[in-house]
Amino acid sequence: MTPIMNVAAQTYGDRLKVVKMEVDPNPVTVAQYKVEGVPALRLFKNGELVGSVEGIDSKQKVTNLLETNL
């Protein structure tokens, strides 16, 4: 997902912030947001979880998620 997220950061950088978090050192956050597989994407808007994707996914699915929620 790194290449997809790099493109997202470049394309939507004026409207979103991309943050990478390692799951192993952050078990509380992983449990809180119910991360069951990696890579995992969680999209927040105004502090609220508005979308998620787990596993390797297509650029188009990630783009659709972002376009719908930005």
C-alpha cells in the first residue's frame, strides 16, 4: 500500500494527512480500531472513523474511498 498511499499524499496532500503506524508496538490502537490484517487503512474525518480498507487493495478502491470522504 505504500506506493498507493504516496500517490494519495501527493494528490490529496492539501486535504489529508497520511500517517504510518506500526502495529506491533501499538496493540491498544490496533484493538481500538479493530485492525485484523495488514496493511490496513483507516480514514478519519473530523476525528471520526469514516472508512477503512484492509489487505492489499487496488489504487482505484483507495481513490474511491478518499474521493467519497474528502
